[in-house]
Amino acid sequence: MKAETQDMIYKINPKSEDSQENLDLYKLIGRIIGKAIFEQMTIPVQLDRLLLKQIIQKDFSIEDLATLDKSVMN
């Protein structure tokens, strides 16, 4: 995962290696977030809109894609 420096929005790094270690780390992060949701705990992390929509199983929109690539909206 990477964070944008100004707003500290965490998103999946598209340049990260496709390795078992990274997949295990994403799984761990998912479990931590899932546990926080289950326990109704607030965690001090702002996730990317696409990542949040994936968690709550909502469809993506064109506007959501702009968070990945600003040229989509131009």
C-alpha cells in the first residue's frame, strides 16, 4: 500500500510486486480492517474511494476512476 503525502489516502500500489509476501500482507490488512468494522471501531486511516467501494461491494463509477488516474476526467 502507499499513501499520498498531502491527504494520507492509502491505496494499493500498482507498481508493487505480485508476490506471495505482498498478497499475505494485503490479506493481513484486510483482516485488520474487517475486525475493526466487526468491532465497530474507528481506525485512523483514510482509504482510497475504490478500495472502500470494493470493501462494501458497491459498483465503481467514472468519477471513482479519477482517483487512480486524473487524466480520466480531462
